[in-house]
Amino acid sequence: MGRNRLYASTADRQKAYRERLAARWSGTLAVQPLPAKPKRPPSRPARLNQLLKDVQALAAEYEDWLAALPEQLQESALADKLSETIEQLNEAADLLRDVDPPKGFGRD
């Protein structure tokens, strides 16, 4: 079982090759770049650090929101909920700071 022939003869194959070369040199044939190598995902400690930064940034955004509330809303249920959310996010950040993951591969 052979593979299917693309060209009827060697002459046709050679002619097609020369046409491809001519097209490449004239600029009409776009040479496609090789597909990009997939990037490795970040390490677990790097992801943990990014998670900590995200939680801290989110807590800062909620603090800015609480600080920007008008005076009449400073004692409202919204302000209480914002304060509670900020406290919980700060607690989560503290818990994330305390995480000490194993280094792996016997390097503990």
C-alpha cells in the first residue's frame, strides 16, 4: 500500500517545486511561520503569589470604594457589607501568606 501520488510524473513534481520557489522569491507566496511553542504554565508558588497579589488588590479596591462613599451612606448597610468584605479579604490574604507549600522532588 503506497501513498497517493500528488503529481503524475517526476517532471510535474519538479515543475511545481520551481513554481513554488519562484512564488516565494517574488513575494506572492506567504511563508507561514512555525507555530509558537506553548508556554509552560507558571509554577505553583508563582500562582500562589499571584493569587495573594490579586486578593490584596481586590481588598484595596473595596477600601477605595468604601472611602469614596458619600457621607449619607457611611452608616448604611452597604458600608457595613463593604467593611465586612474588606475584613474577609484581609483574612484570606493573611491565610495565603501563611501557606508554606512543599518544594517537591525531595527538596523539603
